[in-house]
Amino acid sequence: MKSRTISRLAAVTIGATALLLAGSPSSVAVQAQEDVPSFAEFRAATFQDVGGQYVVNGDEVIADTQELRAYYDRMVGSRKDTDEAGLVVNTVGGVDDKWSAGQVANMTYCVSTAFGSDYNAVVSAMAQGAALWESASSRVNFTYVPSADTNCRTSNNAVLFSVEPTSTNQYIARAFFPSTADSQRNVLVNSTSLQNSGSWTPGNILGHELGHALGFRHEHTRPEAGTCFEDNNWRPLTAYDSASIMHYPQCNGSSGDLSFTSTDGSGVRALYGS
């Protein structure tokens, strides 16, 4: 999840995690050609997270430099010119990036005790965020495994993913997609920022991140948003929803609190069933 203000690092745009100062994000793909950064510039301006992973679009993980290059190449390609029919699912090679029916019914996770005094607050926010998706589709079930909390990391095979602390101020939280490698399936959270984000409640913020974990993209990558385009690797599940929990308010979104909408519910049912 992006900070509430975003900066453009020189000519590098939202594809890089430019998150610190006020500014209106736009896309590499829609800039004038002379304004498009080279890959070297793009890479240098993109935030690197734990283990050398890159973070793009505010809260999405790119595993390594090779994948970042592929992402860059997609970004500088042409964007969609047609309005597609607000939830959209990530695609990989044209195939929906989603969990099997068996796995989505058992999305196990732990919350690291390394959160210290913020541990209970993060546990609560995760439960609230999970409940948003679970209440919309009985096929979706996030299962908290507290016995794994003292060893809550991606290498713990007792859970599908881990929720771990980060001290970076580059984002509030960031997540992963179903296609993400096992070793990178975690939700990293700056617990101080999580609890001090104004109208963005902790439960809604982590609900947004869990939307990514289920396979959903940012709603504002769609042409209707008019800004913050990311790439074309997605398939529409519903009509465009400017108030979606997956739509950043600062990207022409109409929700001030990242609340879960009825259209979000329709989208998760369209992908996983009701």
C-alpha cells in the first residue's frame, strides 16, 4: 500500500516505487518518448526490499532484475485504448493468476511476534482484512495459525504465507500474487504507519493487501481511471469501480477510506465462486 503522498523520481513514474513526496503519478507508457527513463534509470529508482526484491506499483513484488526488466518492457509498451468491463485479476501468460479451489479455502498465515507491542494490533487488522473477502465469498477462507507466530517467515511450511514487520517508510504494507514463489510469499507491514494512516483503517489497508494475495490488481490500472496505469496483464471481472478497495484514492479513486464495496464482492465471487 502506498504512502498517502507519492513522488515522481525524475522521469521515473509509478512503475518504480516513488513514494515520498507529493505529486500526481502517471505511467511510463503514456509519457512522451523522450521522457521515458532507460531501464538502468528505472532500476536505480525502484525500491529494493528484503532479499533484494523490487517493489513496484506501491505494494507489488518483483523477484529479481530479470523480472524487473520484463516488467519495464511491458510498461513502455502501448496501453489499452479500449474501456474494459470494479475488480480485475492479474494474469500470467494470459491465464488468470488465482489459487485452486482447495487452496483458496485454506489460506493459512502467521503473524510474527517480532511486531512486539504492535503484534495484537496487526493480528486484529489481519482478521478484519480477511473477513472482508470471506464475507463476500464462502469459497475464500484465511486461516490464522498462531502456533507459527514465533517462527513466522516464508520458510515456515506450516503456513502458506507470513505477515512480518518492516521498518521501511517506502510503503505501509506490501503483498504478493498467487504466482509469487514460495520464498517471497509474505505481507510486510510497517505497523506504525498502519496505525497512523488517517481514514485508511488498518483492516482496510490489510484487506487491500490480501486482495493482491488473492490475485487482484489495482483497479486504477484500468483506462477509466485516467492515471496510474501499470500494465496490461489483467482481465476485468466487473465494471470499473472507482471506490474499490483495490483503487488508490490518490489515483482518481472516489473512496477516502479504502472500504470494501459491493462490486469488490461481485469480483471475488466471479473469480472464486459464491
